[in-house]
Amino acid sequence: MTTRSSHTDDIDRRIIGATQGGLPLVREPYRAVAKDLGLDPEVVMARLQRMLERGVIRRIGVVPNHYALGVTANGMSVWDIPDDQVRSAGELVGALDFVSHCYHRPRRLPDWPYTLFAMVHGRDREEVERKVAEIAGLLGDKQSGHEVLYSTRILKKTGLRIAA
């Protein structure tokens, strides 16, 4: 006999359902979630920790609305990096505080030579360009070209949702 999920029980699923859209913006968000679910706050925190450890949930983090914060220029910088240097270059670039996403993608020659992608945010395009220039200086000879692809509209960004 199989169950709905071997990794979660009904309480875990209720906690996931209550938090997957974001934690309440209050001083003690886990206490607020616990109160809404009729649970003890320590139970909520312990179960979230166990779900993290088991990989049921990947992370608990902040997803800021860049536009509400005045950060309205978003540029995906794309870099032509030799395949054998992408990992080390990605570690350098991904560690920068102004890079929110950094990852490797295969090149698609002859039209697309880029292997490293790094999302850069700024208050305007000039700020993004300065930050991209900083990345270029950091990468030096590891890169043989780059471009910046600017966002033209906001897309809805959400992770996987489950029915509670």
C-alpha cells in the first residue's frame, strides 16, 4: 500500500501550505503560522528544519520585490567562458553581492557562445553597466566576450505549489 507521500504527513503538508506563499511579515512569523494552524511554534520550526534536512523543501529565504525597492534595471549578463573555466569563473561571479543568480548553460554555436549567466540588478542601466564592468575586470582573460540582456517586463515568479 502506498501513501500520498513518504516524506510528509498531514501536519507537514499544512505547514507547507501555510508558508509556501511567504511567511507573515511580523516580528515572530513562525509563531503566527503556528497560531493559524493551531500548533506549537517549536513544532512548526522543528518540522521545517526536518523537511529541509530531508530535502522535502530546499530552502527558506527572502524573495525581495526589486521594483518595490527601487531596483528597476535588471540585466542578465552572459559570458563567453572556456568550458574548463566556467566553474571557477561562476564561483567568483556568484560570490558578488550584486549577483542574484549565476549559472552555467551550454553554448549554442555558431549564434550563442555564452556559457556563464549572471543576473545583475541596479537602480538604472548605468549602475548595471558599472557592475558588469566590475565582473569583466574580475574575469579578465577568462572571458572573451559578454552581453547584457535587460528585462522588459516583470514575470510572475513563484516556486512549486502544492495543495495543502
